[in-house]
Amino acid sequence: KKLVNYEPYKGVSLTKEGYLIALNVVRKHRLWEVFLVDKLAFKWDEVHEIAEQLEHIQSAELIEKLDEFLDYPKFDP
């Protein structure tokens, strides 16, 4: 998929496209964590596994609306 650069004996790095995809997944994960803690009253130590499942939802519209609903959070709880 050309998301990773691999150089033997030097390691692995993300391509620009790989970096952007990873950044999007992390953003979605963090938004779900904020939602679960702030709006559904989960404890911080309970949300990681649930957010891991939710981060794979493909709807960009849903994520934008979630971001707006949460008033564009700047930090994880």
C-alpha cells in the first residue's frame, strides 16, 4: 500500500500518506476518548479499548460532527 518505507538495517518510517492516515486514526481515537469520558461518564482507564474499536469507523462526516459536538477539544481528558 506504500504507507511504510523500509530500509534494511536502518528501520521503518511512514510515507507521507502513511503519516496522514496514522494521524487521522489517532485523531479519531482521541475524539472518541473525550466523548466517552466527558459525555458518557466512562472512567479514563476504561475508554482505550472502546476507542480502539470506534477509531476505525470510516465516516468522515461523523468524525467532523463529533469534533464539533465536543467543541473542538484541544486535549485528551
